[in-house]
Amino acid sequence: MNGAGGRREPVTAWPDGWLQIKVPLPFSLRWVNAYLLPEPGGGWTLIDPGLHTEEAVALWEAVLKERRIGFGSIERIVLTHQHPDHYGLAGWFQERSGAPVYMSRAARDYTLRLWGPKRSFETDLNALFKAHGMPDVLREGIAGHLESFVAKVSPQPAVDFIEAGGRIAMNGLDWETIAAPGHARGQLLFYQRESKRIICGDQVLPRITPNIGLVPGPDEESNPLRAFLDHLTELAMYDVKLAFPGHRDPFPNFADRIAELIAHHERRLQEIAAMLAEPLTGYEVCIRLFGARIADDMHHLRFAMAETLAHLVELEAAGAAVRTEQGGVARFRAAANIY
């Protein structure tokens, strides 16, 4: 809901005592949704607490005080996935509450690649973007960009693992855990069959499309867009009355939104295929898709580049594009089988 002057109130109450907390973000998404679910014994389950910034901490302290929720009443912290805007405050809350933090093993492994003592993601990402034509001067900004998030995910939590195909108790109910590939390795969704609610992380978002990017690493999806689209087709079969996403507000019409997301990516694939009359690097396609100004912002460039590569990989897998390499740099051109 909106307050005076269009100001968005930080807390929205939903049926059954659920609280949606709009935790502020210092980039264009503006906020990420955390959810507090009441438990039968008077405690709470906290889902995706947000990025560790001073503004976010101040908001949480104010919200908990206003709602008379003590840190000790937080029984568990559940993470849909490892992206810093969802994961960042998990360790901060764990230090104050003593609550266990749950996420998938694959998601935890990804955090170690990004922010662990033997982090390797920066080197891998730099090599991937170099192989797809990103200029050296831009790739020099990757290290500083990734390093800037370390403080925003610290302290990092001790983790207990939950996996897809299992179950977890939250809100006094039994929830199914569902694998959700494409957006984040190891992402989990939570579905409650009786209430027909789904906590859908960043897999299905209203009004905006989740980033689907090619991520370097031997254990990552080789074709994340295809994995994402195939999963959406399966997810549309779930009977959902109300979806609780990681960004924007909870929404009905879950299957309709899935259909819109699939159609969006089909259009984007066709748009990229039409560009490939001449051989282009991934970086050249990225700039044509998102505009030259995106090169001035490493945060947005990183995600735009990864998403461009995910679409090019899918076009190649579908036989609509052909990859060639020269001087260690890949280029893509349209094949006779247009997507």
C-alpha cells in the first residue's frame, strides 16, 4: 500500500498473520520482499531477509520494535536462493536470534564461490565475458563490483541444507520444496497444497522479468534459459491461489503470469536471431539489446551480458544460431533454421 506522497509503506499484512516486509535496495529494483510467517507457538519463520545495508538494518529494527517481535522469537530463517539481495542479512539475523538458516547445498556452494575464502567467481566471470567480446577496460570493473557485495552479505551464516523434493514446516503447515532452475543455481520454491500458496522467490515475478543469465562454472546450467522455460511449463500445472514473489507484490493468476514470461523470452529470442545476419559477439548483441549506456554501469552490464549469453546459447542449441571462434572470441550468426 502507498502512504502520503506515494511513499510505499514497508509492511503489508496478509491473511493468516503473514507480514510482507519491503526491505530497501540501493539499486533499481528498490526493494526485496522478506516474509514473516507466524508459527503456532508464537514464534516466526523469516524468509529472505534482504541485503545487509544500514538502511535495511534500520528498517528491520523499527519493524520488529513496532510489531513487538523479539529476535529470539525468530525460529528459522529460510532462503529461496543465494543472491545477495535475498541472502545478505541471514548471518546478521542468525547472530541475534540463534535461528538456523536453511538453503539448498547448491545455493550455499555458490555463495562460497562468490564470497568464500577461496572465491573463484570473479576469475571465471572475467574469462567468460572475455570469450564473448567484452572489452578489457570494462572487465577491469568486475573485481571491484563483486568485492563491493562482501560487506553486504556479512557475516555469513552457518547453514542447514534443505533440498528439492522434500518438505519443510512453516506457518504450522507442511510445504513442498520445488527446484527452480534458470535464475539461480539451487533456488527453491515452497508450495502449500491446501492453501494453494506458493513462495516463488525470483522464479515468477509480476510486471518484471527475472534475470536468466549464463553463469560460469562446471556445475552451472549449460543452457539456463531452456532449463527456466521448461520449468515454467511444469510450474504452470500447480494450482496456485496466491503467489508470494521476491520482488513486487503478491499476486493471483500465477499460470497467466508464467505464460507471459514464456512469451517474453520467445520474443527476445526472435529479436536476437534477427540481429545475427552478420556474425556478432555476445557483447555486441548485448549493446544492441540494452543500449550503449549500459556499459557505464557494471551492475546492470553484468546481468545484461549474462542474459544475452543465455539467449544466444539457447538459439545455438535450437539450431537457430551458429557459433564460430577466432582469436579466442566467439561470434554468433543466424543459421538457416531461424528460431
